[in-house]
Amino acid sequence: MKKNTDNNDIRHRSTFAVLFYINRTKIRKDGTCQLLCKVSIDAEWEQIGTKVSVNPAIWNPEKGRADGRSANAITVNRAIDDLTSEIEGHYRRIKDGLGFITAELVKNAVKGVGQKPLTLLALFREHNEEYRKRIGVDRIKETYDSYMRSYKHLSAFVHEKKGVEDVTLRSLDRVFYDDFEVFLRTDCHMSPKT
């Protein structure tokens, strides 16, 4: 019996790996090498340099860790554990927030570069600011004022009722919408215009 290899049956699997290594070709004056990290996601990878120095004599390339219990080995292995946890946290946060992930996004998050995941209030503020700049050109102030009132109500809802500073776009669902509608009708005493 022939196995069905139709493209509809093939599912994409995401791969994610964090590897540590040292560059033995660049030995520092003190005889140590820099600890480097390679983040690999779906055959794409990015290198992340660390500020940790490793004595090449204690480095175990098979394990991706330092051998022994020397002060250098303990420092190196602790740095590996900490960076691995940080990378895994960024991986989950970015994938949950954006719905996709790349090695470059993870590297930028570790380095503190790039933009934060899109959030509802941040996006609304950005929209209102762009709208304000176009007043008198192809937008009117009355509509801008309406957007600002809407932002004020949404911000109050997010802070008072949800108890957070902002919400990710990915977390928006029907419950959020329904709760906001109840907030507008009860707390803000608004009714729909017909």
C-alpha cells in the first residue's frame, strides 16, 4: 500500500534549540575564550555573545557546559542556566504575543532591541497620535475627540476591571468584548446610538 504524501497531510513542525559553545580560535590574553550561544529556530539561527569567559581546559563541547566544580565552572554553568531560562521565556512570550517566532526576534529580546509585542492601548495611542497629526489636512477634530473619549473609557476598563496596564492583541476574545460593553453601559452610563 502506497503511503499518502499529499501536501495537505504534511504538518510543519517547529524546531527550537539553544546551544552553547566557545570559540577556541579567539583566545583572550588571560587564556580564556568567550562563551557563545546559538539560538536555532526552524533552521534559522542567531549567535548571542555573552560576557562570560571560559577556561578552554574545562569546557565540554559534547555537554555544552563546563566540567568540574571550580569557580569558573560554577560561574559558566550558572550563566548558561540563566541565559537558557531567559531565552525560553522570551521564546514563549514572543510566540504567544505575535503568533510566530524567529531566531532574530529572540536574539533582539535578549539584547533588549526591537519592539514590544503589540498591545491594545499602545496601538490605540499610536492610532490617535497619527490621527491628531492629520487634523486640518484630511481629518477633523471632532472625530479625534471621539477617539480620545473611547481611549479614555478603554483605558479605564483595562486598568480598573482587568487590573492590568495593557492587554496583548492576541488575548482579546469575546469575553473581553462583552465585559467592555457591560462596563460602558453600567459604569459609563452609555447606550448604543441607533
